[in-house]
Amino acid sequence: MDSGRRRALLLSAGGLAGTLLPAWPAAACRVFPLDGALDFTVLRNGTAIGFHRIAFARRGGRFLVRSDIRFEVRRLGISARRYEHHAEETWTDGWLAGLVSDTDDDGRLYRLRAETRGGVFQGKVNGRAFTVSGYIIPSSLWHRDTPAVEALLDTADGFVKTVRGRRLGQDEIMVKGRAVRADHYALSGEINDQLWYDADCALARVTRIGHDGAAIELAQL
């Protein structure tokens, strides 16, 4: 297969949700959040280094998700690592219909443009073509079924990343200064994150280990 074309079949969340116990309480959880935004502070070993914002809006029958991320690690006043990512997802009739993103990963630039054409989700990253089939959930983590699928579409580089989600129970976490009960999941494989979703299945907290071994947290302060 041409290395410029990357294909994968993503299993639908509905087909896998039964493997996670308990499954999402359908009456309590929206598949697509209400209009608004989730604002996270990016913490590295407890110190704020940037922000991560996910905004939701409905326009003309489409559901739009805007992700904006920016953080920088500085040592002795000098930039040691920086990351900036801007993406917009377009959903139509419950399916991902378009994805546009621009990413600067410490000097490595990615430009992704993709959309559904002829029933196939296809696009390019830095001029290289890719296609993805099946029900697609991006790696932006907001979607309530993120822990229930076996693959996520990376919104920066366009690769499909294989993952496995495990439910670890419920925890009490702090969200905007108040204690909240949240379902805790571990995502492993090509993406390794600890995820917490609140009673409305909204993303409430994320933790991971950074490239340099530092503890990274997305927290709603």
C-alpha cells in the first residue's frame, strides 16, 4: 500500500459499549454536548504552562467542535518545548463530515484538511493523502464514546491510532473549585491517557505522562 494512503476500519461505539461496564446511562448522556466550551489549564508537574479549549456550536444543521491548544515549557527562561494546535470538526447527522487542523509540534508543522466525499472520509496531511472508513471518532477526547472504540483518528497528523479503554471506577475530582463524581477510564495503546467524564459524559479531566516523563494534566480550575 502506498505509504501516503492510510486506511483503517473504526468499529462503531455502539458495537463496543457493552464491553465497558457499566455502559453510559443513555438517558443521562448526550452524544453531542450543548453549545458552550470546556476550558482546561495545562499543568506540568503542577505548574500552569498553557491552555486547552474545546468549544461546541450548532450552525445550519451542523455540529461544530473547535479545539485550541497552546502550551510552552521553559527552562531558565528559554523555550524547551512548545505546542500549538487548532482544529475544527464538522459533524452532520451524527457522523464526522469534515476536519481541518493546523499544528506546530515544537517546530514540526502539520496541515490537515479532510472531508467526506462520495461516502468516504478522505483528505491530506502536508500533501499526503489518506482515507478512513467506518464510524470515526477523533482524538480530541470530548466524545463520550472515546473509551469505547478501538481506534481514534489523530487530529494533528491524520494517522489512525489503535487504543483500548478500561473503566477504573468512579473518582471524586475537583472541577472549577467543586467536588464532582466522575467515571475514570484508562486509554492505552498508541494513545495513553487517563480520562474522567462527569455525570453528563462531558470530559472533566485528563492526565498523561509527557515526552520527558513529566506529569501533564488538563484541569478545569
